[in-house]
Amino acid sequence: MALKATIFKADLQIADMDRNYYQNHALTLARHPSETDERMMVRLLAFALFAEERLEFGRGLSADDEPALWRKDLTGAIEQWIEVGLPDERDIRRACGRANRVVVLSYGGRGAEIWWNTNRDKLERQRNLTVINLPPASTQDSAALVSRSMSLQCTVQDGQAWLTDGERTVHIEPAVLQGIR
């Protein structure tokens, strides 16, 4: 018998001063049994950093042909493909061919450094690709904010983000390795 996803609800208030985007979102996140709290929160942070009206979560780890998040236009064409973690370089190149813009949010400290150094030469050829690395302390601390029902605020200013549940605040300084945020 297959394990079922765990459902999390998040009321996310976004104040992105860099993009002049101010919105509240009621989100439902399905966490795959093999997904960690840290990865789920990186997906939530990715939503906050790139939030737009049509941005939505993909089907998750069980769907190889979908990203963590994506935004499609009204015709169904993929405008933005957002992946989290350390995806295979071939999958990123394939995504760059399918979407107007591709973003990878890497995390994991030393593992992310090794991943970038291994794949950098091939990925730098992709003109529609942005690679952003998240500090390991920030992503690990964000996992402490997880609960089945979350009320979170995310403030983005000058390329930095603050994620808070009202009691604890996590400061995130994304490092752009390639492209623009």
C-alpha cells in the first residue's frame, strides 16, 4: 500500500517590496512521504519569492515531468518553471526548452556547492536559467516553522527575505549564482 501525502495549509502574507507585490495567499501543500520539512519550506519560500496570480505548485516528487512550481499563460504555455533542490542537469536543460524562464533554488550547503561546481559549465549555456542558492542555516531554520496549519508572513526587500510565524523569524539571503532574480 502506497503512503499518502500529508496535507499542510498555509496562510501566507507576502510583502515583496522589490517587486511591489503585496498579497495574501491561502495555500494547500501536499508533502510527499519522502519529502522533508526543509524541502517543503523551500517550495513555500519559492512561492513567496516568485508569487504571481497564476503561479501554482506542481504535483511534487512523484511527477518527473513537472517542477516544484510553475506559471502558465492562458494558452497553457509554460512561462516560468521553478525547481528546488539539486535537479539533474539534463532535466534543467529540458525545462529550459519547455519554459520561457527557469529558476532553480538550490539548497543543502556543501552538497549544493558540489552540485553547482559539477553542473556549472553546462548550465551557464542556458540563457533563460537563473540559479539561486539558499544558505543551509536559513533553510534548516525554516523547517522549524512547519505545522499542519501555518500562518506566515514573508517580507522581501533588497534581495533578502524574512519569513516569520509571529514568534520566530528566519532571515534568508539568497545568492544568485547565475541569471537574475
